Amino acid sequence: MNQTIAKYFKGDRVIWIVLMLLSLLSLLIVYSATGALAYREKSGNTMYYLVRQLFTIGAGIGVIVFMVNVIPVKMYSMVANLLLYGSILLLLMAMALKFAGVIRGTGRTIPLGPLSFQPAEVAKIALIIFTAKVLSRKQKTTFDLKVAFFKIMTFTAVVCGIVLMSNFSTSALIFITIITMMFVGRIPIRYMLLVFAAGVGLVVLIYFTADLLPEKIGRIHTIKGRIERFIHGDPNSEKGITQADYAKLAIYSGGIIGKGPGQSDVSNYMAAAYNDFIFSIIVEEYGLLGGAFVIFLYLVLFFRGIIIVRRSTRTFPAFVVIGLTVVLVYQAMINMGVSSGVLPVTGQPLPWVSLGGTSLLFTAIAFGCILSVSHLNQVDQEQQEQPVQVNIPDEDEEMKKQ
């Protein structure tokens, strides 16, 4: 039975264990955190979101297994450009639909009947794979590194600029991830410092010019408002009714060991308890020990990613793992930082834990790429360890020839 399972669940076993533990945690905490949502949206059917999350996680694991067993790693390099161009078109489509009034709200999602998906999730993975491809091919000379830098930053500016119009936090997440990949890819530090300074300057420019721009231009005013509330405090905090206040209350009331599974009280008052602030509900129910364990799982993912990179004998797969591992860990850090009040309030789910649909499936694609590279490393190592067969001529055959 174990051999049958191992036949399909290939790749780094530790990462598979982390995935299974996060899956179990997700089901427990989503069931607890969606109680109020179930009464508001599903007439009190508290099992609805649990079943939905179970189905989505199962589908995500299916995607990972398919990628590891069927899709060769070199295929990602072959389709990198096509994925990037397609993701940019999707981002532009979402923006056009928003301005045309077809999409309401922030314009982050494209509706597909009963389903919807966020083009930014596609762009995030596509840009990482594209960056990995460019870095892997431009490592020989200083001129190559310079060419790689300008090529990567051109597409990064396009993707992050479009995403910024609807989702500042995702744009910043993509930007920081690409900067990290270029740092590892030996791009000169002076180039990256200039880009980082330009990014900071853009945020400052948005903050001081937001009031001069019309409301319809993206979420510029929302960005400024969140910065002001983080620096000066939210006026609504005096009433104790903000999401951040509820998150801090959940963490405080959780104590060391927590209230126990399903015993969250704060989740009944939080609009995003099952998504952006899910880490605070984890701490409320499982205490600081439970929160520390979740942090530990993401740290394990990070260090296993480093091990996979070190074992890789090819540059493209190594850069892919760097980018995808970093973006997952950064996203987890943002979610935890927002829940604990360290970072400004923004919308980033906890990877593989928060209630999700297509966003969770795109997270599965990231894990699928990482585990595919891990499996490729294992295959390469097994081939290297195979003894070389030397054909020794038979003495009788030699005598016959003579």
C-alpha cells in the first residue's frame, strides 16, 4: 500500500507531510471560522464550506499529483513566454471589464458563471517561471546579467503596474519575489537598489498624490487610507469594531494553549475570519503554541526549498523553486503580520489554509512545480548512482577469433 502511494506522491516527502498537516489544519479552522458566514449565506448549513474546502483541497492535491507524474519540468520553460503573455492579456481583460461596469468591486476577479478566478494569481506564477527562464540563460557574463535585469524588470513593471490598479498587496508581493530571485541570480546589487528605491518612491508618490486623482483610478485612495490608518491609527478603533481589532482580540484571548478546536468567539464578528485574518483564529483556538507550529510548517517549507535548490543540477528548475517557495513564504508572513498588527491591513490569504477556490488551485500549481523539481533531482541522483557497466570480452570468443 505504501509503495502504491509513493508511486504517485513523488517528490520531497517532508513537503508532502507539510501539505497534509496544512490541509488538516485548513479543514478544522475553516469549519470553525465559517459558522457565521454559513448562517448569513447558506441558511445555517455549516457543513457547506467544510465540504467545499475539502473538495478544493482534494482537487489541489490531484493537480499536484498530475503535475509531478505527467508534466516534465522542461515543459514549464517551453511555455514560460506564452504563460506570461496570456496572463497580461487576462489582467488587461479584467481591467477593461471593470471600467466597462461588467465587474463590480475591486476588479480582481473575472467571473466565469458560477466560478471566478483572479488573473493576478496566473500572472504571479507566470512571471516567476519567466524570470527563472531568463536568469537560467543569462549567467555567463556581466552583459548577460544586465540584459536579464532589463528584460525581467520590463515585464515586472507591466505586471505589477496592472495588478496595482486593483490589488496593491499582490503587486508588492510579486515585486519583492522577483527582486529576491534576481538577488539570488547574481544581478548586480546596484541595479536592485535602484529598483527598490523606485518602488518605495512610487508608494510615497501614491500617498501624497492620491487626493489629486479621481476615485475611479484603481485603489489609489484605498492604499493611502490603509497607510494612514497604520501610521496614525484607525478612528474606528476607538469603538473597537475594526477587523484588526477583532484579530488582536482573538490572539489575546487565545493565550498559550487556546480555547480549543471550534471554540472561537471572535470569528462570529469578523467578515474575513476565514481568509485574510485566519491566522488570528488559529491562535484563538490553538493558542500561541498552535500559531508557532503553523509558522514552523512554513519555515520547514522554506528550508526544504533551499535543499531542493542545492540538490538541483540545472539552473532553470532551481530558480523556479526559489521563486515559488519565496512567494508562498512571503505571502504567509504577510497574512500573519496583518493578523498580529505588525503590517497594514491588506488582503492576502494564508497559503493552503484560508478558504479558497481558484486561488487555492493556483497555490497547488506552485507546490506541483516545487515537487516536480524535487522528483527530477531524485531521478538525476539515481541515474548518477547507477554503476557503469563495462563489457569484458569473453575468453572463448577471443580464442575463436584468433
